[in-house]
Amino acid sequence: MRSALILVAAVAVAAPDFDREVRPLIEKRCVACHGPKNAMHGLRLDTVEGALRGGESGVPAIIPGKSAESLLIRYVAGQDKEIVMPPAGPRLTTAEVDLLRAWIDGERARPKVEVRKGADHWSFQPVRKPEPPPVRRSGWVRNPIDAFVLAKLEARGWEPSPAGTPGQLLRRAHLDLTGLPPSLAEQDAFARDPDLGRLVADLLGRASYGERWGRHWLDLVRYAESNGYERDGHKPEAHKYRDYVIRVFNQDKPFDRFIAEQLAGDELDEVTAETLIATGYYRLGPWDDEPADPAEDRFDQLDDLVSTTSQVFLGLTLGCARCHNHKFDPLTAQDYYSMVAVFNGLERPRRGRTELTLPVGNTSEIARERERDRLLQTHAAVAAVQAAGVGSPGAEVLAEIAAIKSRQPDLPRGYFLHEPHGKTPVTNLLVRGKASRPGPEVPPAVPAVLVREQPVFPTEGTRTSMRRLALARWLASRDNPLTARVIVNRVWQFHFGEGLVRTPSDFGTLGQPPTHPELLDWLASWFVENGWSFKKLHQLILESNTWRMSKQSREPQATEDPENRLLWRFPYRRLEAEAIRDSMLVVSGRLNPRMYGPSMFPEVPEAALEGSSDPDKIWKMSDEAERSRRTVYAFLKRSLIVPMLEVLDLCDTARTSAQRLTTSVAPQALTLFNGDFVNAQARYFAARLRREAGDDPARQVELAYRLAVARPPTQAERARMIRFLGQQSLEQMTRVILNLNEFVYPD
Ligand code: HEC
Ligand code: HEC
């Protein structure tokens, strides 16, 4: 078991003596509230250790040798605007304050080892690879995943569910991996040769895989293309980060590399346009371009980075330790500000309120552009002097400027934060999270409870501080207990609706423990051994009989384990907004498969624009072909989420989002049954049926079911729909089909 060792400074003797001289004063005036019986704000002053540890603000009450910086002195001497100690009764006399000062200045730090409470929590322990357990029904086990799942079922005397039908598995695999339904030709091919392994390999090789799984990542990193807040200005070039993520998944870039590019793409040995765009990660969050208090705002921006990074990669709510020590996990305010120190060199490129983009390219390309710009500036200055003298710049200078520009055109631009110097500003712990109340200085570090020894953070680099690269390396190091567990749990969740840990971004003490702890650790080890490859992990999961189970319910399992924690069947779950919209476009035959590039603007009803001050400017709807691209290419404006997507539970874009909700509200039915988009697709779908099935209602119904839900209609469905067509139009029928429960809740 690992326990965090924390160095705490403690006493050596010096005048005045704590027990003889200081303690009586503290007992008289402080211990009623800061003693063993009543440690208000977590602070005990009856021992020196208590004073050194400090209270919930996370700041030590005394800093040995530095009375002027000690919180205790600031409070008793009335130097803090908001807090005076003791809070009631007469203030300490000058002589008493001086005694406390002399005591603190006389203290000498001596390291002392303390075990942090809560360090024995399961997720902080190293990952071990357990042996798959023995099972009775070994014939069901296709790979170790099945053994771990089956062992738990057998312990309850339960059997796993039978496999879904080949048709169900075909549709499930398509939607799961690509977010699109199978075509007729694909259905026919699979019926001839239902080889699921080959199908999975085929689907993982498609571009639509990255569009589907990249979107999952975009939820986590709070992707949107505007800043939020009052003005909600657009983030230029932000879509390049989205395209980067889609490519990452399609190329199966190893996850450790993906971490390093996003967190430190500008600090790698080899910097490229791609790795710079990856650091767009830092600039995706909401941002107030007219903050009331710029100092607070700076820390809000840093908080966005600390909170997002710790939740996404570590599954820790470190953001809770911004104003006080974490109330539940062994994470201190010191840990929080140590992480702030890692990011504190980052700056927002901007001029006044104008957001700036930066050139992207490799290091020498960027250096050459800088040279060129210097040259252009010199020529521009000459031109300006000539203009001032003769009224217009000389033709020669202008020609030279044009020649330079055509010889060396601008590099493409990207949208990310940068570290303009190798020297990072000092980071102080902030008392109660307030920028106006700096406490002691903190060095860059990772949460102490997770390490025996801190990774080495450079104090100063040549180009940048190189601190983020140190963080990225530690995140992906073998002795980090969280990163691999957290990411395999996320992948599991996107396949099964729920993770093995059902609080995917909180692996702390308030999170849920894993339903299958050994399986989680086995997967985490396997993932790292297999080069952090997502595609291999998908293959492993989809190969298992666990993933192939039918979602059919039965008793007594449904009563005894209604949440399916033991995985006795495939879960029941709704498609995400994007997969619903994209499926409709495929079925209607209108999907525009064009990938990448600037976003398109889907249809937004007039009513949604009415509240805006400038409805004509705020949303310029794209033409229909553009709008018919996959939903991952839809513009995400924080103050105006496309209503159809919002109603279908698109994630919150203000912060990292680990899991989509599935709400059931009336506007969903209206959107799906009567929205402009659905009506249009129903018309195209009907036209397609006429084109491809002719006028025969039986053939139209047959084709409609196969396109929409990848199976022929049952006898009863066929009869009912043919009757329906006797009274209603084909457009009405296609609308009904797009609203089948099975369309959004695939088997
Ligand atoms: C009547 C109860 C009471 C007495 C007596 C008292 N305190 Fe406090 N103390 C508090 C409370 C309540 C807080 C939390 C204040 C806040 O943050 O708003 C606090 C907070 C503090 C803190 C900050 C702890 C942290 O980490 O946030 C220090 C330091 C402190 N007291 C020192 C003293 C000293 C020194 C004395 C005696 C000279 C003293 N207090 C007497 C109630 C008391
Ligand atoms: C912006 C500052 C700030 C942040 C961030 C913050 N808190 Fe607090 N929290 C406070 C203040 C102020 C108090 C009241 C004084 C105290 O107990 O320290 C408090 C008190 C609490 C309490 C104690 C309530 C009580 O009755 O003792 C809990 C529990 C708590 N916070 C949990 C959390 C959690 C969980 C998070 C992260 C989700 C969090 N806090 C983030 C400022 C913050």
C-alpha cells in the first residue's frame, strides 16, 4: 500500500519557549476555538504541529522564521481586512503580538514525516494486473473481460444474457464505432458472412470512426467555438483543434502521445503545426473578455486549466481545493496552487480585447516567419517615411514588400495559449482563493498523495518553462495510478453507457467504487502494455461476449440489479444527439460526408433568435448541403446552442463533461416529430423510397425498415404500415419511422 509522505516543518528550540511562554497566551485566547475539542476551520493551535499544518484554508498558520508572512500574525495584528483573531473580545496587546512574532521568528524548520489521511483510498494505489478468475462456464469466455464479468454473475448464481442477433450486432457495432447506421449493401454483406471481428476492423478503419470518438473527447475538453459570457465572441480557428482530435482517433495516436501534444505540444523535442494546434486544448474554455476584476479573472482562467486537466486525466476534483483544503479527498490547497504553478507561464495572445491567433509550423518555419516580419516592418517604416515626405511611398519599396510576401506567404494560424518566456511568474497560495490575499510561495508539483517523489519541474527553460511537459510525462508514466484507469473507464463507458466506475471524472472518496475493480485494473495494464492504443482496446471490448449480449431484460436480475451493475445484459440506452441527427441524414440519403474545415451553421428556428439583440448577425444559417454534414461539424456557440441538439441533451459546454444525460422532456417529442429538420428529412426519406422501391407500398415499408433500423418489418408491422399508407402519405409514414423507439434506442 502506498502512503503519501509529506514533509512538514517542525520545531527546534529557540527563544521564546513555546510551552513556557507562548502556550499560556494561546490557551487563554485561542484554544477555546482552536483546540482539541473545537478545531474551528480545522485549525489547532495547542501544538506547534497544528500551527504548522494550518487550517482549512490550506495555509500554514505560522511559517518558521517568517513572522511577517505568517497568517497567524496577519490575523492577530489586524493586517487582514476581513479577518481578525480572536474574532471576539479584546484584541491582543502589542506586547502579546510581539511575543508571538518572536516565537515564530525563533522557530527553525525541521522536517517531519506525516502520513496523509485518505492516502489508502483504492484509486491512489498502484495498478496491478490481476489474473482473470476461474469460471464454471468457461465456454462463454472469449477473452479475459468475459472471465471477470462472468465470475461475478456466477457468484450470484446468474447466467449472462444470450448474444444479440447478427442483425442487432451489426447495427450496434456501426452506431457504436461510427455513429452511423449500416447501409443496405453492408446489411447484405454481413448476412452472408457475419464475421464480427472483420466488421470491427473495417469500421475502425473508417474516417467516420474519428468523427464519432473524437466527439466524445470534445465533450471532455469543454470544446466550443465561442467564449461565452456577455459578448460570446467567436474563437477563430478553433475548428482546427476539433479536426486534430478527429485525426488523432483515426490515426490511432497513442494516448500518452495525445496527452503530451495537448498539454505540451509547444515543449516537445519536435514542434510541428499539429502539436501547436493540439495545445488549443488550453484555450477552449469560456473566457470573460471584460472581467470586472482582472486579477481574479487571471486565476479563474488558471482554474479552468487546473480543474479541467485534473478531472479529465486524473479523475480528481482538484478544483475543490482552490479556497480550502479538499473537504473529502487528501488534496490540499497547496496541491491546487502547485498545479497552478505548472500552468502559470501560459498567456493569452491578445491585443486589448482582440483575441490573437498565432502562426503554426515547425520551429524553423516559425523562426523564418519572425525574420520575415522584421524585414517587412523595416520596409513598412521606410514606406511610411516616404509617404510622409513625398505624399506616397516609393514604388520600389512597395514592390519589395509584395515580393517578400509572395516569396514567403503567411503560415497558417492556430488558436492556443503560449508561454512567451522561459521564466514563469512566482505562484503564491491564495488564502480562501482570493487573488487579493497571496499566501506563501508554492513550487510546481503534482498532488502529493499520488507520488513518493515529485517529478522534476524545471525552474527555468530556454523557450518556455518546460513545466507542462514534465506534467504530461508524469501523467503517462507507469507509476501514475490514475491516468490509465481513468481513460479505460471512459472508453468502457462510451461502449456500455456506464463506466466500471460510474463517476467517470471523480475517482476520489466521494466517487463510486468500481463495480469490477479487477477488470478495471486488468484493462488499465493491458492498455498501457498495448501502446495506449484506443483501436486495440475497442477491438478487445467488441470481441468479448460481454459486449455481444442481448439487451433483453429478465427476472430476477431486473429486480435485484436494476442498474445492471453486474453486467448481466447489454445496457438499454439512447443515442446521443449527434448520432440521431446523423442517422436521419444517412437514412434520408442526404448526408454530406465532407470532413474537416470551418463549421457549418445548422437550422435554428426564428423563435430562438428573437431574444438576441442582433438576430441577423448572430447566426448565419449555412446552405442545405453544408448543413447536411455530420453534426460534429456544427458550430458550437455557447450562448446559442442549436435547439435540436440542446433538447437531445448535448453536453454542457461551460466545463468538462464526462457523460451525456438522457432526459425525457416534452420538447424532444416536438423536435423529433415536428421539427423543421426532421420534417425535411422525412420528405427526403419518402422521395428516396419512391425512387428505390417504386410505388408498391409493401416494398416501400420493407425498404423503410431496413434503412432505418437495419431489419425487415415484422408481419404485424408490415400490415399496420400498409394500412397506414392507405390513409396517410408516405411522408407521414417516414416521419413515424424516424420516430420509432428503436431508431434512438438501438438493440
Ligand atoms: C471564538 C472563536 C475563535 C477564537 C477565540 C479564535 N479563533 Fe481563530 N478562527 C475562528 C474561526 C471561526 C475561523 C475561521 C474564520 C474564517 O475563515 O472566516 C478562525 C480562523 C483562524 C485562522 C485561519 C485558519 C485557516 O487556515 O483558515 C487562524 C490563523 C486563526 N484563526 C488564529 C487564531 C488565533 C491566533 C487565535 C487566538 C489569538 C484565534 N484564532 C482565536 C474562531 C476563533
Ligand atoms: C471559490 C471558493 C470555493 C471553492 C472553489 C469551493 N469551496 Fe467549499 N467552501 C468555500 C467557503 C468560503 C466555505 C465556507 C468556509 C469554510 O468552511 O472554509 C466552504 C465550505 C465548504 C464545505 C463545508 C461546509 C460546512 O458546513 O462545513 C464543504 C463540504 C465544501 N466547501 C465543499 C466543497 C467542494 C466539494 C468543492 C468543489 C466542488 C468546493 N467546496 C469548492 C469556498 C469554496
